[in-house]
Amino acid sequence: MTLSSMVVSRDWQEVSVLECILGGLHMDVAVENEPQRAMARINRSKIDALIVDCDLNGSSQLLRELQHTAKAANTTPLVIMGGPQTGRQLDDTGALFAFEKPISVEQAVRTLSAARSLILDGRLRYHRAGLEVPVAVSCKGKRVEAFLVNLSQGGMQLHTDSCVDCAKPLQVAFELPGARSALKAKAEIAWKDQRGNVGIKFVNLAPRQHRTLQLWLAQQYFSN
């Protein structure tokens, strides 16, 4: 899965360095030298990582707009770059990372690698994989058969023709295709509708099983 990035700068020497590093991290790179054009592009499409040159005229306005634009909320600049004072601007700009110019390749690789990992962690945390496998739901000694609709790290949606109505924690058990053993977790009902769809939130999943689930979801994500 290739991620997308945008560099907002007119410093072509620094841009060239960033293009090489981002390419090595399997991230597509778009370059904009006009902050307002960059903002328009962000409003039109999803940008995973944004790098803004604070020395560029209009960059301050761009950063302010990003903090107050709902569509750009998930595209808050991960990285800002500029002079020695850049690091002190993190709180003001909402950026998570900063590095100084001229760019140190070692520092930029480390910073952008961390940003990429953060993006992927966020995507995988909320990624839902659709699949249809049986799920056993147990509550107060009563066992209900259901079918999985989709699955994430935090829970699942299932469908059942039986009544599932329990305020106490449930026990769910299911098998993932390719996994060596069944996954079992304590869970609770988050929501349900009149058509037999039930939202389940995991309350307790053993660390080893949680890791199995994470790896399985990552494999599904990157195979798409």
C-alpha cells in the first residue's frame, strides 16, 4: 500500500532530498510551491503526510487554515521545516514533527519514517476487514450462533437471527482464515438494530491473540 505525501516549498534543493527519502519509504510525492494551491488540493483529495516549509510566504496562513478546516483535520501537517526556530513552532502549528534546513538526511529519514509508522498505525487501528465466518457468542451460559460481517482491532459487526441482549460482558469466539487457533475475547454490545446486526466492542483480548489479530488485519490491508 503506497501512501501519499505533499511537500509545500520552493526550495528545490530541499525538495529533491525529500523526494528521494519519501520515495524510499514508498510514499508518492506531490510538490506545491503555492500554499493556497496546496490547500485547494488537500480539500479535493486525501493526503497522508504533509511537509510545509515555514520559510515560504503564505505558509503561516496555510497552517492556520489546516487547524480550522474539518476536511483537513486528518491531514494536519506531520512535518514542518525551516530555520533554527522551527522546533519551537510545533505547538502553534499543530505539527507532530519538525526539522531544520538545510536538511540532514539522517534526521529526515528518521523523522519521516516515524511519521509513516504513525500514519500506518492509525490506518490499521480503524481498518475494517469484511469477511463471513461463524462466531459463537456466549452470555450467562447461553450460546448464540452468528456470522461475522466485518472486523477491526477494536471489535466487530456480526449478524444473527437470534436475540442478543445482555448488559453483562459477552464471550465471543471465532476463527480467522489462516490463523492457527481460534480467537476468544470478552466483549460488550456497542449497538444493534432491528435487522439482526450487532456491533461488538472487545473488552479483553489476550496480548498474543491481539497480536495475531493485528497481523491478520495488516495482511488484509496491504493485500488490497
